Amino acid sequence: MATLVPLGMGVRLRPVLAGTAPKRVVFFYIPDGCIPTLWHPSGSEFDFTLSQMTEPLAAVKDHCVFVSGLNMYEGGATHEGGIAKVLTGNGPTSLDVFLSEQLGSLTSLSSLLLGVASSHENGSGYFSYLPGRIPRTPQDNPVAAFESVFGSHGGGGGGPNPQLSVLDSALADLNSLRSRLGSIERAKLDLHLSALREVETRLNDPTNADALGCSTSEFNQEGFTVPEGYHGYPRLYNREEHFELVGKLQMDLAALALSCDMTRVLGLQWSHPVSPTRMAWTGSSQRHHDASHYGHAGSATAANFILLQRWYMDQLRYFIDQLSSRPDGDGTLLDNTLILVFSELGDGNLHNHKNMPFILAGGAGGTLSTGRYLHYGGDAHTKLLVSIANAMDVNISTFGYSGHGTGGLNNLLTN
């Protein structure tokens, strides 16, 4: 049963409580490539060992498919060239937009594109493209993103801490729905609403709101409140000291939007190519892009790059855990979601597009058999794009560049 509950501003929440759940797809971008020998696993399809950069995924490796040996068409072997073609395959639109065109009429939002400092000092581009190769800019502000998905309801007028609560405005409808459910379905709904309330609470926390400069009070056109003495650059939610906080809020919002069936196509862009972010909390002494020029795998710079990419894998693990903890139909949200993890380069030091760092996670509604490592001997990455579309029940045989033949990747999907 999937029941619509009004949340205001024309938005409807649709908790998936029982029966067959819809499929979702998430595009999870991390910047600046990898060290291939320290990223890709070693071993066979079912008996493999993770390398240093991906080792934080050990606890969730059974939910993942690690893919090596895929190359992107080499025209434009740069950061800018890579981000422009990784989801387009050098075609006119990106896969996330294409899938939103196929599936978006079924949900309130055809797609949702979130970012974590993705617009700060970004001269290298975004991964999502509308037809005609028009780039889409992710929403970096978690409060503005929350409002775009669920709407807002100020409870305090012009007060310092008005409550952003879509739940309070829908209590009558939610209680009516709850009264009609059995005990198991009531428990699922309560868990679902508890997660939504928790994110609302954190967004309204004065400490977080003031730190991010995105309090719901005095919400201006840029989407944040300018505190006294602050001159506006960079936007507070794009500052390095808030990178972790914004990232966690965006991942939690992404999980909520998917579990509410607000959208079935979602993108999350962490920083951007040539990432300037200095992630000191990881132990790295270098900015991300500087560390990606590691020289050789045993260098001190490589050690910094390892720390940085391991942190991103920790974030992926958190997101996987969030989806796996949420009931969805007869399984979990992760069971019915396909996550693609990707970057714009293969080897960050060589600036090439060979042996790209792709990881898949989730069950895709039973279409993806996980806990595997698959190696493809130089096949085109566009076949992976075809397979992802096929996993979402969109029947295509090519997407973008097809110089290496048509169809998806062998042995990736179960049907």
C-alpha cells in the first residue's frame, strides 16, 4: 500500500509500506579519480580483497559490486572532459536526466540533485546535463534542499528559531493513515516519520543553522542568513569546516526523499573536479586535488590521497547503512535502490580515463547480485550506463559513445 499524505505547497509524501516497491537510482560522485592499484580489489568474483582506498567498505562489501577495467572514450582526457562525459558518454544528455525523463512522471520530483560544496570555486563542471549539454548545478544548501523537497512551514514568524516542520502541518492526515494500518505497517510508518523528524530537528538546531548560515529565519534569495561580520564568501554551507555536516545532512535528506518516494532519480556531487577542499579532519595535510597528483603510490602525497578517498568511502558506507535500515515494501530501501559511485578520472596522477573507479551498491529491486568483484578488460564505460538504465527497466542498447559495441556489461545484472 502506498498512501499519499499532503505536506503543503502541493507536495505529497508517499511512504512505501508493503508490497512491491519501486526502483530508485542514485549517482554518487567523488572527485579527482584514484590510485588504481590502491583502489581496485584483488582476487576473483566472489573471493576478493579490498584495497587501501576502498577498505572502509569492508563492512558493507556484500551490498556492493566492485568494477574494474572500464575505460572512457579518451577524447578530452582531463578533469573537465571527464566530468562532461562520465554520465553522458559524449552524448547530448546525462544518464540521470535521461532516467528522470523516463521515470519522473511517477513522483513529485522528476529528479533531485544535491551537492556538498559543489559550486565553490568550480571551474571544472558538473556531472548532470540537460539535453543540449546544459549543465545542472546541484543544490548545496541543505535547508533550501529540504524546502524544495518537503516545503516549509515557519512556526515562529520572524523569530530566531522558527520550526521547519512539514510533519506538524500534516499530523491529522498522518494520524488518520496510522489508524487504518496494522501493527507491522504502523511500526514502519513510525520509523519513517521518526527519520524525517530527526532531520527536521537537526536543520532547526540553532547551532547547525547558525554555523551553516542557512537558518530558516530571514531566508534570503541566496538561501542563507548572513551573520554579523560575515562578508558572504564563500557561502557558509560551502566552507570547509562545514563540509562533513552538510554532507551528512544531504545524505540523510537523500534517504528521506527516496523513502518518501518523492523522487526515484537522485544525484549527490561531493565537491567537484580539481577539488580545492582541504579535509584536515582526515589527517591529510594537502588539498584534495593536490593530493591526487601523488607521483607514485608510495609517496607522502599518495598517503594523503589515500586518507581523503577513504573518508569518501566512509561516507558511502554511512549512506548504504542509512538505506539498509529503512523498510521499503517487503525489503529495505537499499534492496530497491541502485547506487553508482564514480569519478571523472581513472588515475588522478596521470589524468587518464582508463580503469575508471566505479562501484555499484544496492539490489536494484533484485536486478543486481552483490558481494562481487568484476573485471572488464578495457570495455567501454558506456556499457555500464546501458546496464544501469536496464536495471531501472528502461530498455536501451546504447547510451552515448558505442564504439565498442552495443548492449550492457556481461554478467552484471541478474536478468
